[in-house]
Amino acid sequence: MTPDQSLAWLRRFGPLAVLALLLVAALASGVAGKLSLETLQAEGAALQAFAHHHPLQCAVIYVLIYVATVSVSLPGALILSLSAGFLFGPLGGFLALMGVTGGSTVVYAACRTAFGDFLRRKPGALLTRIEDGFKADAFSYLLTLRLIPAFPLLLVNVASGLMKIRLRTYLLASVLGMAPSSFVYAGIGSGLGHLFAEGDPVTLATLASPRIYMPIIGLGVLALLPPLWKAARRRRVAPAADVK
């Protein structure tokens, strides 16, 4: 392999390799285990005191931690969104949205650089066929995936990178799609102080409620209606053109 080829491979797979190494390091260090409601409950008073006395510094650290967590695919996005409301109140939703969007964009960019062209070069590549249909309504489809929290964040980020969705479309759909859940979870987090004060263990199950997640799912279904309508119209138009 020539030096130029080595450099090309480094540029292509280097970012993804760095993320993989950081994930291994985070798992080995036990950091992943600290992203929990139990840790937030135990350290809540100290964290709130730090956020009160150093609001800007705390906000910057929080966003950086959120970006790093999503970038290396640690399972802690929900806890961090709840923490945003717990620490920053109404501002927390904006900070959570900044963090999750930033981390998601890192994964999107790394996958787009590493694998997109390679998978497209395969004869009859499934990715190319999927991409052709997806790109027609990329914004609507991605917005739907972002609105419904049931779709794993990592898979949506990776798929967006593989299909090379335009960066502007990706960012706009991601921000609009993840804003509702970011603010809802931050709103829930703002009330955690009262639950923690009672001294009883708080789990994600105790916070889950159809009153919370059903409206978000409803938004996702509404966002999916326009592309489905366009697809149905194309199917009706195609037979009519064949008849002529």
C-alpha cells in the first residue's frame, strides 16, 4: 500500500476508529455505568450547587459530555436529557438538543465518510435502491424517525450517514425532530428534585407514562403522512401512464 493510499484509508476510517477506541475506553473505565438515575440522585445536590454557582461552565461541560456520549454510542442519552432539566430548568431543553444533535452529527459524518461510497459500489447494492426512494422525501422520513423515540438513535445516525443525506437536510430534520422529546424529557427532569427529596429510588419505569410518550408518537405519525401520500399518488399515476 502506497503512502497516498494509507493516507486515504486513514482519512476514511480514522474518525470511525477513534470513536470505536473511545467507546472501548469508556466501557473499560466504567463511565457508562455512571450515566444512571441512581448516580443523578446520589450526586444531585452537588451537581445543582455547581450549576447554580457556575452556570456557563456547567452548561458547556454538560453539552460536551452529551456530545461525547452520543458520539461513542454510550447508552445514556435519555438520562442526560433528564439531567438537563434537573440542572438547568427551562434552559435544559435547549442544551439537551444541542448535545444530542452534536453527537448524532459526529456519528453521521463518520459513517458517511467511511462506508457510504464502498457500499454503493457493490453491484445491485441494496443501499442504492433504498437511498433512491429515501432521498425523494428524506426530510419527512428523517423527521419521522427523529420524532418517534422508539427508533434507536444510533441506527438513525448510521443510516443517515450511509445514505448520504445532505448535511443541511440532516441537521434541520434532526433539530426539529428531536426538539419535542428533548424538551419533554428536560421538563420531566426539572421535577426530579421533588422525587429525589422523598428519598425513594427513582427508575425510568416510574417516569414513563402514556401521557408523555403518546403525543410524541402522534407527532411522528403525522410527519409520516406527507411522504406516504406522495408514494400513493405515484402508484396511481404510474398505471395511468402505462395505459396511455
